[in-house]
Amino acid sequence: MSGNIPLSDLVSHVNAIRGFINSFVVGREVELDVLLYALVSREHAILISEPGTGKSMLIRLLAQIFDVPYFEYQIHPRTTLSEIFGVPNIKLLREQGILKFNTKGKLPEAKLAFLDEIFKSSSALRNALLTILNERIFFDGTQNIKCPLWTCLSASNEVPKNKRDAFWDRITLRVFSSGLPKEKWKLYLRKYWDIHQPGFEKKIPKYSFSVIEQLHSILYSVNLENIRDKLVEIYVSLERENIWFSNRRMGRAQKVIASSAILDGRNVASFEDLFVLKYIIPNNAKEVEVVSTILEDLILPDAKIRREVSEIKKQVESIELSVDNIKDTLAILGRIESKLREYRNSQTLTQKTIEIIEEALEIIKRKKEEFAEKFIRGEL
Ligand SMILES: Nc1ncnc2c1ncn2[C@@H]1O[C@H](COP(=O)(O)OP(=O)(O)O)[C@@H](O)[C@H]1O
Ligand SMILES: [Mg+2]
């Protein structure tokens, strides 16, 4: 329970939001999940992909769903501090000599923010942003004011070359994406047409941000005891593969792991929640693959066997028989078959891996029948 509302009810509100957004934005389910982790854990997030792949649209749609002050800005190298934080109050300055920024409608007063192309900011702007993002305070010229900023979302088509960049390190969640696959193009064209209909904005449902706040309020009550040893094991493996991550991220990852459990309606974390590390650890698109493989191997007990079996399956599929290689090929197939049977009988495998083994055995059976037929017909 969280407050008076059961966790399952809060989760179903989030699922309704997810359903709405995913019915208009095509193929960005993972990106949306990551933005939701950011909201529930009260962390910042960034989407990284080529231009025109729906980053801004997804972020705007999510932000517009909530009834909170929102600030959006497209940053460029000459964006000034006052564009983001507000201009000095001239009257106060003239009459009383007090320098005070008028923050109305600017980042210091926003609960949700979308800073597009955040890495294009000048170093002065970055420093100011660091404080507000990290401490959620802003020096308004006379005093530090507490900012309501909950989460800052960002989008970019590049990432800093320096993995240790202070700014990069403070954006806890990051997703690297590519353009849509061809199978989704037709659906995408249809959705594009729907979204750009006049009046679409008016159809966006409104949700109270308290859903997110209540989910966040139970974050630290999620039990992470079961997963900590595994988490350390993963960190050790990642370090061995020379993947760099700061102590800060190691700790903060727990908030996202807890969010993943909460959004699944649980108050105890499980190994599956550790997959969120895919959106926390990688510093570039290349590292995503390394991190994913390590996670699969350590979280799914039979991931290694599954990969091996999938490879074997591909190999079997591509075997062709000709008159010169009939004996060798049959011998190879025989060897593969006994190996697969051995796997199937001796390991504690997940259903998925068993299915792949069965499929590979089926292909072998078909190939053998095909050979026999060709042999009888004298084609070999
Ligand atoms: N996956 C998608 N689903 C639906 N519309 C999309 C998708 N990707 C891009 N679009 C459309 O393309 C336009 C440009 O996308 P935008 O969000 O501005 O891209 P980005 O911010 O990544 O440069 C949007 O107005 C949107 O209508
Ligand atoms: Mg954009």
C-alpha cells in the first residue's frame, strides 16, 4: 500500500498512461519504460538517437499527460542562463540595488523539464544546470531557493566523449535507440497521420502527478536484500570488461531497480529488475551490447547455453547436402544431435531454451528425411 491507494491501483494508472502513449508512438515502448523509471525514482533521463526518431514527441507527450508546471527548451551553444533561469528583476535592481532573477515560467519553477540537446550547453550553463539537477536548488541572486524539479528529461544525438563527464554521470538513465525497423513503417505512417491531426493535443488525457509521487514514496521500502549479491557480481564483471561507471551510479542504480519492482506491482526486487542496468551503465551504443550480454549471462542462468544452442540452430539450418559431403554432413548432424540431446537432458533450462533445442532437433530430423528422400530418388 502507498498512502490509501493500493499499489496495484497506482500501477494500473501508469499502465493506462503507457497504453495511451504507446498507441500513438510506434516502437518506443522501452524508451517510455525508461522515462517512467526516471519519474518513479526521481532521477533524470536522456534519450539518445538520430534526429527525427521521436525523442521529442515521446517526452512531450509524457510531460503533457501530467498536470504540473513544465519547462521545455532547445539548448544551443549560445543559450544564455537567463533563457533557462529567468532575467534579473530590473525594477528591484534599479530601486533597491538587489539582484534577483524572475524565475516565473522558467526551469527553477518547473516540476518536469525537457532540455533538448543538453550537451550543447556552454560550460557556464552546464555548471548552473548541474546545481539545479543535482541539488534541486537555485541561487536566485539573493538566496538559494528550493526547486520543485522532479525529473529533467533530455534528448541528444551524441554523447560526451569523456565518460567521466560530470554532467553525463548525473543523468542516471540513458537509452540508445535506432530508427524504426521496416516492419513498423506502415503502422508508423498511420500514427503520424493521427498525431498530426488538428486538435490532437486536446485529446491527450490528464493524469495527476500524485500517481508518480505516491509510487516514489514507497521507493525506499522496496526490499533489495535478495539482489545485492547479484548486483555486486554484475558490477565486478562489468569492471572486468573495462566498462566504466562511477560509485554514484552504482548506488543510484538501486533506485531504478526498486522502481522496476514497483512498476511491476512488487515491493521486493527480483533478478529480472536488474536488467534496468542496461539503461544505467553503458556509456555509448557499443557498450550496450557488452552490458546486455553480461546481464543475460548472470541474471538468466541458462543464457549462455541458449546463445550456444541458437548458434547451433543457425548452423544446422544452413547445412546443405551434396554428393561430395553426404557422409561428413550426416556425421556432423549426428554429433550436433547428441550434443543437443545431452543439453536437454542434463541442464535445468528455461522453457525458452528448451524450445530452441526442440526446434533445432526438429530441423535436424527434417534435414535427415530430406537427405533420405533425395537418396532414394537418386538425386544424391
Ligand atoms: N516512433 C515514432 N512514432 C510516431 N511518430 C514518430 C516516431 N518517430 C518520429 N515520429 C514523428 O516524427 C516527427 C519528428 O520526431 P521528433 O520527436 O521531433 O524526433 P527527434 O526529437 O528524435 O528528433 C514527430 O513529429 C513524430 O510525429
Ligand atoms: Mg527533438
